[in-house]
Amino acid sequence: MTVDDATHRPGLTRALLACLAASTLLSACTNTGTPSTTAVASSPAPSSVDPSSAPQRPQAATGTSLPAGKAFVRYYVSVMNYASTTGDIAPMLSASDAGCQLCKAYSDYVHKVNAANGGLKGDYFERVTDVPDVFRGDSGRLGGYAAVTIGSYTSNDASGKPVTSAVRRYKREFTLSPQQGSWVMYEMKLVPQ
């Protein structure tokens, strides 16, 4: 997905429908491939999220520079993890463009299936290991990807049956859009590695 490809959102509808048919949106259509068994030692455990308060945007993620974009991606993953833990999707949605379809699909899923209501168990956190490539497109948006790892966890599918996912590595491809002087998530997808 390029920065300028993200302006063609109707094509994402087919991908979103395929995701909804899958057993879990937490892995965003990525339950295929060979699992990775390498853990990221410096990443927080799911129990380290403070469910009483949402992560706050750090100063480094404020503004519309390339470094602010990299910091924003890390912050955005922290609000995704918070939503997965608590079911509170407001912080994630406030950091998302209103038209971000996969942001909305993810938030809808974790609002219903999260650790607080027993729908997620295990190491469901997305951990950013690197944000190696960020670039500004002609539209003024930022594009790039973050290297992420998700641990082994169990989630409930649409029928309530538990589905176990192994430790996996992904690329979190993203497009960021400037709003009110800082970045928001314009579009994203998770690509297995």
C-alpha cells in the first residue's frame, strides 16, 4: 500500500469483508504462514497495560515531521493494545481518521472481544520492534511500515469458539494523515512475514 493508494479506499472493502469472515480481526487477516517463535524481550507483557488510564500521545508524536510520524505509529500501537485489553476504543478512534476502514473494523472487534470481558487471553499485544521506513507522498501523507511481533494468544471467533494464534511477525503498513497539526492513522493493514 502506497501513500497515494490509500486514497482509493473502496478497494479495501473487499479485503475488510474477507477479514470479517476470518476467525479474528486481531490478526487482521493474517492467520496463514509459518509462525515465528522469536519473542521481543524488551516489549511489555499484556499485564503491564494500566487499564485505568489510556496511553497519552507523547510529545515526540506531536507535529507533522517524519520523526513525529514514527513516534505516532508506536503510540498508535499502544492505544490499539489498550483497546484490546480494556474494550475502550475511544483513544484509538480519536487517533484515527474517520474514514480509516480497518481502524474501525479493529475497534469494532476489540470493543466486543477483549481481555476485560474474557474474549482475549494470552500475549495478544502488538509490539513494535522498528519503524524503518517512513516517507512523505505527494498528497502530504506519510507512508511506511512498522516491524511488529504479536505473541501467542486465544481469541473468540464470531461464533464464540476459541481460536489460538501462534507468535508471529508482521509488517504494519500504514498511511498517516495530518489533522490539527499532528498525525492520525489514515489507513493500515497487517502483512505476515
